[in-house]
Amino acid sequence: MATVRDVAIRAGVSPITVSRVINNTGYISRTTRDKVEAAIAELGYVPNVLARSLRSKRSHTLAFVTTDITNPFFTSMARGIEDAASAAGYTVLFCNTDENAEKEDRYVQLLLQKQTDGVLLVPAKSSPRSVELLHDQDTPVVVLDRAIGSLKADVVRCDSVQGAFDLIRVLLERGHQRIAALGGPMGISTADDRIAGYERAMHAAGLSTQDLIFRGQFTEPSGFEMASAALQLTPRPTALFATNNFVAVGASRALEALGLSVPTDLSLVAFDDVPPVLAQYAFLSVVAQPAYQMGQEAVALLLARLGSEEPAPYREVILPTTLIVRGSVGLAPDVSGSAQSAGGTSGPQETPG
Amino acid sequence: MATVRDVAIRAGVSPITVSRVINNTGYISRTTRDKVEAAIAELGYVPNVLARSLRSKRSHTLAFVTTDITNPFFTSMARGIEDAASAAGYTVLFCNTDENAEKEDRYVQLLLQKQTDGVLLVPAKSSPRSVELLHDQDTPVVVLDRAIGSLKADVVRCDSVQGAFDLIRVLLERGHQRIAALGGPMGISTADDRIAGYERAMHAAGLSTQDLIFRGQFTEPSGFEMASAALQLTPRPTALFATNNFVAVGASRALEALGLSVPTDLSLVAFDDVPPVLAQYAFLSVVAQPAYQMGQEAVALLLARLGSEEPAPYREVILPTTLIVRGSVGLAPDVSGSAQSAGGTSGPQETPG
DNA sequence: TTGTAAGCGTTATCAC
DNA sequence: GTGATAACGCTTACAA
């Protein structure tokens, strides 16, 4: 592989002159520039940016560390990140941690070694050691989706408390009183906040949440388990609140397994929308988060921090969620006699006598 | 930031000794190792792998260049790639080309400059200049999903001809004769092959494909347009074949816009399954491709090539597809009088004696 | 078992 | 306008 030296010899100039041509730096005469460019073309020279990075201490590489790129929410976020990063001349490494803090730490260690300029992190824990690690090595971080204890990073997220509150209100307005919440892991802000929003809405309506709160993982199997447990309760809840998209899918499976249909037998609401492509088939009522914009915003914050040497104060950007009511919510059984099927996209159903 | 030199001074040894400790290379006495490790811990030393890469000519970085990570098919593939790469100590850069060959070339140029060890490419064209670029710089490529003209790369893909053939057979067996195909761009092997499989099945059944073949993009809007056009035909087709998942979504929208329901009014089949999480809601009959395994297999091929200096012959790995028949196919109108609703969501029924 | 010297490919600094 | 020199942080080759 040709190097600056090879190009320099071929063009009859010095290596530094070649460098100047490549980077459009300093003054170069028309003729030397032409000679150099000809040599570059002839040799098929490709600059080695590793060497450049070693000198300049800028790798022009960011990293997106998330729990699972397969989650459509994070896929959209990834795309937002990549588009924004690419537009600014950065490439993006991607890392899946599967909600495993050790895996996260190992990745961060590796990214540090790779001289990654900045990291976009969806932390697996509320007080991530990884943020400290990065901070100690002067690598800026933007934390995505979740709030954390540390104050050493910018944060881009949505208001999970409000989102959950809105969603529960939809159910309350339709007469539901016995609503079970299927929550994520303790200590993850989105999981905690969504339960908090649920409680706030319930309590504001003077309702008890006793025995109605389940906590598990943000996964499909966990959603299945929690929903199965919730449906054993007597009296049975008339509505379920799934705190993320995977949990919602698990809950749907549990309902199906028991031969219960939505919204006839039960209503179901969830956090996170289905992927954009499938919006067509969407049936679930949800609070949607602007994943793509979150990614873009996070990159903007990161680049701003990379751009200036001054240590600006850390910012928390909270983006609005969107409430989308679809066919998965119906009237609660006890009030459905008085008014028919409000809010459901699908047609009215039989009132039980 | 501390360097090997700093660590060496602190531990009272030479830089190379530090290097040996870090890399577990050569013989080191117990005591020096302890001294060095202590110094590393005290200084919070993080090795700079950029410098290492400059010397060793191995960046331990791969790149996944795809059309759109947002397509669930490629998302699964990405996850397969990341898992396999990570297990082997490699990180992965991701790049979206949006089926744009120029964007692809720009990315490849950048990856070359970054000394990427190998590239996993979903090419935007059948004769990608990018593969030549990479080949010329001795960077191995594995082409994913699509066949290409060039013979300078390993290929991992599925048999689109056979897959389409299988799918059309499902329709033919249910009496459909007027089946329209909604195809992708000319010159992309998967697009061409799926149309070829369709034609083969139709012709084998003695049916004409005249006016029934539409070509557009692998996008939702294009699917909408093609389906809308197909539904204008007289007599109207009794079934539609969407050649990828996005096209299928567009086609569904077109059907809905015209007030046609599936499978009552029309049957619909497609290439590519819905994302795993949503399999629950799946209604479409599809040929599914093992995206995750394709990603893993591709990484295996790439690493094998990186591992040995001998130029092994290029391989083409063709993975099997899976036919999944769901509720979106029904009997063709003209035969539905004789037997009701075969092949619906409910399982197989008794063979008529 | 440990150290010396040199170089990977690039660019900052200073000189002409 | 252009060039010589050194340095970024690390490791290969060769000594000791």
C-alpha cells in the first residue's frame, strides 16, 4: 500500500507537501498540487487515518452502546445517530450490552482503547461505572433514554412519568379501575418512572395499586410471565399496562394463551410504538418516543462538546412523547352498559348482560 | 493520559516490558509483572490501540455497510454480525447507504482510510465499484444478501428464485391464476431473482405473466404504487406477491385504501418475515430468510480470510429459506365454491377422502 | 528474563 | 511555497 512517502517520491516533492495537498492546508502552487494529485491517482494512494489520528488525537469515531439494536426503538435511534454522525464526518461503532453492566464496562474499556471520540450510551444501570470510566479518560458521553445518578454526562430522554400517566388516564377515562402494571427492572429509570407515573395516575383517581404492580425484565418472556401472574388475580384486572414494547408482546402472548381477546376481554396499553414500517398493522395504544430525533439530538450534544474545549455545564434534554390511542383499549366491563365502545378503532362489541 | 513510557518509568522497567505484560507476550518474571500491573492500576493507564494498529496493521474493526439498518431484516443481520465479531474481539462500524451506490462508494473509501480489516457489504448495485475498491486495497469483503457480478468476494445469501417459486406455488395450489408480482429495482439480484422464481412457477403452471409484473423500489411508497397499479388491471389479480417486507407494507396500505380485505378479497404473500418480536401479530404468508445466521456466517467467512494469508477461493454460501403460511392466503374466488377457506390461519385440515 | 533501537504513516514546528 | 526534523504511542527485531 502506498504511503505519503511513495506519493512524495513519485511527485518529486516532500511528504509534508503531499499532506498539505490532501488536507488543503497552507499554500501550494497550482503545479505542485497537480503533480501530487496525479501521483495519488497513479498509485491509488489511500491516506491512513489511523496514523493521522495518532498525531491529531481525534479518531472521528463515535460509539453507540445500547442494550439491543434489535429493539425497534433502538434501531430508529441508531439510524438517527448514524445520519447525524455521518453528516459531520464521523463513523459509528455499535455495541449490544443486553442490559448486562459487565458487558457494558468491557465495551467501554475497549472503546477507550480505540480512542473513540465520544460515546452514546443507553446505560444498563442507573449509576453506571462506565460513565465514570469515560469521564476519567476525558471521553464525553451522552446518556440516552434513561436518567442516571452521575452528573458527568449530557442526557437525552423522554418523560416516562408523564407518558405513563397519560396512558393510564386513557384507561381511567374508559372506566377501568383495576389496572395492572407490568414493569421493568428496578433501578432503571425508565422502568421506575413508568411505574411512578402509573401510581400517580391511579392514586389521583383514588384507586389502589395494591398487588397490581409487577416487576421483571424489559423482555418478551418476562412480559409473558408478568401478564400471566396478573391475570391470576381475583378479581382479574380489566386492563394491563406494559411498560415497554417487548413486555407488550409477551403480554399479548399470555392473553392469547388464556384465550382472552383485546379489547373485548381486556384492554392493553404500552410504552413504545411498533416500528414505523408496521404502523399499518398497529393495534396497540401506546406512548411513542421520538427515537430517531433522540439519536440526532444526542449526536448534536456530543459534537458540541467535542467542538469546544471549555467544559460547558451538562444538559438534560427531555423530548415530548406522543399518545396514540388505537383499538386495544375498550370500556371497562362495569361501565360498558352505559356507553358503547368509546375510543376503540375496531367496532363495538357485545355488552355482557 | 498515561502512556507505556509513563508506566515503564513508574514501574522502573522499559516500555517494551510493559508491552509484554499487557499482551502476555514473552517471558516475564512474577515480580516485574506485579510491579507493572501496579503501575498500570495507579496511573489508570489505557493502551492506545490506534498506535498498536499502526504498527501491527490490524485495526480489529469490521464494517457493516447496508442499505438501511431500519429494515428489520438487516437489523437481525446486524445483530448476528455484532455478536460474532464481538466474540472474536472485533468491533463493528455501521453505515447506511439507502441503496445509493455513490454513498456506498464514499463510505467504502472512508473505511479504507480507517484501515478497516474487513467489510460486510449489502451492495446497492449488482456490479459494485466498492468491491473493486476494497479488493484493490487488499481489504476482504463478504457480500451479503445479494449476488454480484464480481468474483472478488465471498457471498452469503439465500436462494431468491426458489423462495419465490415456493411462495407462488402456495397460491397456485389454492387455485390462484392471476397473480401480480410487485418487484424491486432492476439489476439487484434479489429483485431479479424473485421475479424469475415467480415467472418460473407461473410458466410451469402454464400461466401467463403478461402485464402482471411490476418493478419499482424496495420501499413502502413503491409497494403502494405498484399494488395500486396492479389492482387497476382487468380482470383484477386474485393475489399479490410482494418481493420484500417494505413492499408488502405498501401493498397492504393500497389494499386498505381500496377497501379490499385479505384474504377475503385478495391473497397476499411476501418475501421476508416480520421482526421476531412481532411474530405474534404476523398475518402475512412469507418466505423468511435467516438474517441473524447470515450475519454470523458472513463474519466467520471474513475472519477466516483474515486469519490465513493464502488466497483461498471465494465461496458462495446459500442458506435455506423457510416458507411460513399464515392467514393472508385464501382460495381463489373461482374455486372457493368447492371447498371453503383452505389454508387460513387455522392449521391444515383433513384431506378430502 | 529484560533492554535498545528503529519504524509503523502521519503531521506540527520551525526553517529556508 | 516548500522542506527537514521530530514526535504521536506502540511493538518488531535484535541484543544482552
